[in-house]
Amino acid sequence: MRSASSALSKNRSVVLRLTWRDWLALAEATVWLGLGRVTILLVPFNALSRRLGAHMQESPKSGEARHADAIRRIAWAIGAVSRRAPWRCKCLEQAFAAKLMLRFRRIPNTLYLGVARGETKVEAHAWVRSGDYYLTGGAERARYAVVSTFADGAAR
């Protein structure tokens, strides 16, 4: 019983340290993750892909320092909400949410879609990069061959 009490105390102290920007990011991530899930269920990908950005292009690989705080907060909020949401928040929902949160702030980004290499069954993955920072799904990206990219603020 003592460990449950200490866990609650720890969670309470974390919640009390959140800033209003953190709370806004959590609320925004909740909305975009929910809309992402509904969109995946209802909209054919062919129609959706036309709105994801410049196809088969990438944003610059180096980011602007002024966006670093916003990028980290978006990544944190999406991770926090996706672990607790009562609906599916896998890589594609997370990638959609990150892309839209970055787009709203006019921060260049690229959404990647990939398939697993050398697997007997097809395994897909989605991740988002802004500058040199991977907001979602980046840790697993080495296992996947990129089959499509969608960029906002594409390098010319």
C-alpha cells in the first residue's frame, strides 16, 4: 500500500509543476489525437494524403533554435496523451497529431511512412521529424524503409 501512496504523491507533484503552456499542449494533443483516430477510420488515405504536405519532399534537416521548446513540448504532450487516451493512439495517429500541431505553428516538418525490411509480413510505421528532432516514432525508424514522405516547409 505504501508504494501506491508514494506513486500518487509523485503524480500529484508532477501535475502541480505543469505550466499553463503544458496544459494547453496536452489539451491540443488530445484533440488532434482524437481527430487523427476518427480521420484514419473514416477518410480514405488517398484523399487524406493530398492534405499532408508536399509529397516525396522533406523539410530541412537542421532546425531553428527558436522552435526547439515548442517541438519538445509537442513531442512530450503527444507521448503523454497517447499513453493514457482511451482510444488507439499508435504511430499513425501520433504522426498526424504532431504534423498538425507543427503546421499550426508554421514549423517545418516531414511525416514519413515506412515498411519493415525483410519481414515475412508487412509491417508499417509512421514518424515525424522537424529539423534534426524526431517527435514521434523516431526510435524505431531504422527498421523501416521509407516509402513516402510529406513535408511542410520543404527544402528547395
